[in-house]
Amino acid sequence: MLPPTPEGEIDRLAATNGWDVDELYPSASAFVRDMCESLPVSAIDGASRPQWLAEYLEGDGRAVLEAGIPKLCPTWTKTLKEAASGDYEVWFSSGGYEVNSELKPGENMIKPGTYRIKGDLKNCYWERLTRSGEIIDNNFASAAREITVTIRASDGLFRSEGCGGAWKPVS
């Protein structure tokens, strides 16, 4: 018998509906609790919070989180709605990305636009490349507080190295 608590309610819903959570978790409520505890620090890995949470909305994860987050951590309900809708700001960490106007989940892609990275930037290198890998523009900053780059639709690739933090779209 499950206890009459928010956790028990989530676990009851999961059992009734046959929702399956990752075997890493002993229960649906444990999965939701982990997401609730992870959300406050999730943006440090170079993804916006809705972008990070969207990774967990596959399969039954979506139903479990939509039932559980409003009960166990209602502060994150808006973030969940943004993640579920797909309408959220996408951030990028250092690495290589194909320039594409339509992002595909799980692919290393970046939309054309202007991006900025802020912080104590040391030894930050970025480059815009053609599809064949020729450098269009690049820069190396040994020390900076912020760097702004405009990626064009005609670019093929964008790559950055050593630029701790996240490239965020400039509004």
C-alpha cells in the first residue's frame, strides 16, 4: 500500500498507468525528486533549464514529470511547460556544432544568430567555418569578460574551445 503523500500519489499513478521510469530509480517519485533536486544546478552544464529537462521527457518520463513536478517542486512547473512545448532558449557549451535553422534533438546543431558568453573567460577560442571546414572568422581571447559572435545561415560550422560557461542567444 502506498502512503497518502504526494510521492505515494505519483507512484500510484505510475503503477495504474504502467509508466516506466529508468531502472536507476526505485520509483517514479524518486525519479521526480531527483529532477527537482537537479534543476537548480542543471544550467551549469551549458544548457538552459528547459533544454536540460527536455532530455528527460522521452517515453513515460514526460507523463511522470508532468504528474510529479507540480506536486513535489511546483516552482519548476513553468520550466516543465517550456520544456514540453519545445519553446525555450537553447544554450551551447564549448564544442563543435553544425549550423542549421532547424535543430534536431540529439544532434550537435546551432541556429544562426548572435550569441554571447560571459564570465571570467581565459584562453577562449572560437571559429566560424564553411561546410568544407575553411575558417570564415575566428578569435582567441587570452582574457575577456564577454565575447559576442554572430553565426550566419551561410556558415557550415561553429566551434569553440576553452570558453567555460554557455553561449546564449542575444535578444
